[in-house]
Amino acid sequence: MTQIWSLIRKDWMIEWRLKYALSGLLLYLITLVFVIVISFQQISGPVWNVLYWILFLFVGMNAVLKSYQQESGQRKYYFQQLIDPVTLLISKTLYNIVLLFLAALLIYLLLSVFIESPVQHYALFLGTVAAVSVSFGICLTFISIVANQAAESATLAVIIGFPVLLPVLITGVRMSAFTIGMSMGGEIEGDFTILFAIDLLLLGLSLWLFPFLWKD
Amino acid sequence: MRLEWWKYLGIAILLYTLLFGMLVPLGPGIVEVSPSQTNTGPGQEFEVWGYNTRFSQFEKLNVVLKLDDNHCVLAREYQVISDYRLKAIFDLPALPEGARSSEFATLIIYPAGTGTAILPSAVSLKEGDGDSSGAWVPESQFAFDRNTSLHFPYRNILMESIRNTYFHVALWFAMMFILGASMVYSIRYLRSGLLDWDLKANAYAQVGILIGCLGITTGMIWAANTWGKAWSWDIKQTMAAVAMLIYLAYFVLRSSIEDQEKRARTGAAYNIFAFATLIPLLYVVPRLVDSLHPGSGGNPAMGGEDLDNTMRLVFYPAIIGWTLLGTWVAQLTFRYLKILYLMRSRNLTEQ
Amino acid sequence: MVRHLELYLAHLKNGFRSFYKMRISRVLSVIMLVFSTQLLWGQSQTLDYYRNSGKIYVVVAVIVLSFLGIVLFLINLDRRMRKMEKDLNQK
């Protein structure tokens, strides 16, 4: 437990020290929001919903996919001696989930500065964002690890990441459509259950598979 | 001992599927009724076009319009023009109490051929002015024969293409089995570290992708002729395409890693992960969203009314047959990959 | 005259082969085949036609395509194996 905590702290320290990573992300986000607001001007509820998740997808992929790249070369061997792979994976996943959740909140805040947000049920929306962040975190962490095995990891991560993330993204769009007052048929509880089931499945798999990828 | 018999069994089953699936006739059906909407009242005339019907063979036909179980009406008179065409005149009674301003009625003709011909929502009835001598009678008055002869059910838009169930749909099921086998081999590789299992996983994934692509293209042909468009962004179509993308990414991943052992390990891990994401992709998400495919958005699922007992006789063997054929091809691919690997490790080939 | 024709045919054959040697063009031609057949079928959607044929041609097309797909895969495998055998014989 303390190991996990210290690993998360280490990740945060690195991110904080390398200012360009975080500020680059922030700048990327602001630019995207700006382009969207300027080119759309008037945004209706459904469009806002889709735009929000597309923004989240791009920003999330950018944020997570590079986080594993530091874990190569000398440092990787050092870690292999020190840490149990499961601990490392859990700390990475937790860190990425928090990062994604914060990014999602930031996107929301930025968007609502420029455009009036159509969200009606704030608690539900927050829950949706949290649930999707968890799924994205688990998926993207594993994808970035797999992609890092290959030489051209950045391109590969995008290629293998998009299709895997798609079901989660579709469920997310559906769920937040509920929170802006659009009915998509069915109950939002069912979507939460599905996301939760996907989370459990993928988390279990990545915990089981990561040790195989970790050893060299 | 190497078992060979299942290959021939697979071919035999496919031949059976082909013969049985193509030769068993379709039950009788109704293609079109004109006019498709009318007012209630006496002397309403309809013209009916049938499919696989033999109207002129029977002395007495029962032409019935049905609103619900308690409200049916028999045609006053009918005139057979040909085996596939007849005219019927109804005295339509006023719509029953509590009905909406217009109601859809089902047209039933029996005997029509080898059974009963039914067209759901054939005519929309509106309240008319004239009095009518007819009266609604309950359905129990008519003895619609439960069809005993061997035939596949007639569905209006599908018609003969209902036989595609044994090819297009069975291919998808076979693909799931083949890809499942690929995942099992990946698990075995991770457990044992023997390269053979990884080569097998690779071979099965290749064949799985092949069958998946066939599933998509055959589906497009079927869709072009039933839904009017080859690609209508139906959720199941989209998800199937995404599933193919996931597995294509598997091959991209494999080809981008040089080291044999590392490639096998990473490939196996991704293969297991990919198969796990395939399940929500193909079976959970499409059920949430409206779809033209059966089994979602309130449509009946496979095993509902779309698949009757005669069809089951062909459909289940068809799945087994396609799976066995796919397994055969995958075994051949595996043997090729194995020899290629051996030759490469001895520097016998530049491939 | 006959010789010319033979030469011309051989030329055609070689051109065809080299065209099919390029993987991309092979994929493209398959895609074009699929789409062109779709266009043709999509056009003839009149009710009379359906009443006569009952869309049986859809089933025939689906069967032909699924067997063709598997056969093409096998042909490709065969070709790859022949290449391998050639390497084996050379060394």
C-alpha cells in the first residue's frame, strides 16, 4: 500500500518537475476548446455532448500514452529489481484514473466558461465522468504498456487504443446524454452496470497479463 | 494419433447445410395488399399478391382480416385470379370500442399452399361512414392449420434470403469460436512458453479475421437487398467493423516487434485483451441501442420467432460445419507458419 | 498473325500477373468487385422482380462469396508455401 502511494507520488513529482508535460497538455486542451468554440459558435445539447467526449478522448490519450514511456531503458531495469509488477500496475492505473478525471473536469470547466453547459443533473454527470475515467484509465494504461513493447509505440498505441476504447466511449456518450435531459431509452443504471462489468473484466485481465509483459 | 475424420465431417455438414438450406421450400406468404389503407364499411375490395401460394388448388379459401384475438372478419367473397393473385371483398364492421382512430389489421389466408399465409399490419383501417352487415368474430372460430410440412418461414422483406441465416449468421458464430480458440492458444502460450501455441493463436486469428471479413461483406450484400443500403451505420455493423480493426491491430502489433519471444508474449497478451473487449462490443453494446438487426432495440432475438424448429435443424449444424472448416484452414495455416519459423531459424529463407 | 496473337495474349497474361503481384491492387480489385456487384443489385429493386425470384440471388451471392473468400485464402496460402519450397530447394 505504501509502495503504491510512493509510486503515485513519484509519478506526480516527475510530471510536476517536467513542467513541459503538464503545461503542454493544458495548452493542447485550451487550443482545442478554443478552436471548437470559435468554429461552432452555437452549440446545441447533443452536439455539446459528443464534442465533450471527443475532447476527452484526445486529451486522455495524450495524457496517458506518454506516461509509460518514461518507464524504459535504465530505469525499467532498476524498477524490475525493486517492485512487484502488480503494485506497479495498480499505481500506474490509479494515477492515470485521477489524471483523466481531473482532465475531464478541466475540460468541463473550460467549456462552460465559453459556452453555457446543457448539463441538468450535476451529480449524475460527475458520476458518469468518474466511471468513464476509471474505464479509460484501465484501458489506456494497459494499451500504453502493450504499445511500449514495440519500437513505434506512439502510432501503435493510437491504432490499438481507439477500437478498444470505443464501447466505453459509446456508453459514456449515452450516459451523459441522460444527464443533459435527452432520453436514449433504457435506464442509466444499466449503463453503469455495464461500465462496471467492463472495468472488472479489463482490470482483472491487465493484472493477470502485465507480469508477462513486464519481464524481459 | 492424428485425427482426420472431423475435416470430412465438417465438409459433410456443410454439404448438408447447402442441400437442406437451399432445397427446402419457403412457406406461402403475402407480398402485398392493395389498397393498404381503407375505411370500414361494406364491400371493401382488396387485391392480394402471394408468394409460393397455390390459390387455385383449393376449393375453399379462408381470407381473414384480424385486428386482435377477439376481432376477426372473414371475406364475404373472393375471386382467384391466379395461383399468386386473388381479389377479396370484405364487409368491414365498425372498429371496436376503445380502438384508436386507425388500426392495423393482419391478413391471413388459409389454406394458401403448404400452410397459412400471413401478412402482419397489412391494412390500416379507419372508421368509415357506412353501416355494415359484417360482425367481428373471435379467432377461435377459424381453424388455421399449424403447418406440418417441411418448410422455412416466410418473412416479408427477407423472402428467400432468410436462408442466409445458415451462411451469414452461422459465419459470425463460427468466427467467435475460431477467435475463442485463438485466445485459448494464447493463454496456453503464456502458461507454457512453447512457441507452437503462439503460432497456433496467430493462425486461428488470421482465419478468424478472414471469416469476420466474409461476415461483413456477406452482411453488406444482404443489407443492400433488405434494408436498401449496404452500409447503414447500424450499431452491429459498426461494432463488427471495429472488432475487425481490433484484430488487424493485433497483426500490426505483431509485425512491429522484431524479437520472436517478445512478439509472442506481447501478441498473446493483446490477443486475450482483444477477445475480452470483443464480448461487450458484439453482444452488450448492440443490445442497448436501436438496431435493424434482430436481438436489439425491442426486436426479437435469435431463437425468438426468427428461428423456427425447421430452421434450427439447419442452423446449428451450419455453425458446426463452418467452425470445422475454419479449424481445418487454421491448421493448414499453422503448419505453414511452423515450417516458415523453422526455416527462418536455420536461415533457409528470406521471407 | 497467329504468332502475333499469341504474343499479345502472353503479354496480357504477364501484365495481369504483375498487376496481381501488387498486394494493394489485389485488395482494391476485390473491393471494387464487391461494390460493383452491390450497385448492380441495388438497382434492380422492383417489386415484380422480387415476386418472381424471391431474392434467391442474394442467397446465391452470399454462398458464392463465402466459399470464394475461403478459397482465395487457400490459394494465397498455397502461393506462400510454394515460395517457401523454392527457397528450400535452392539452399
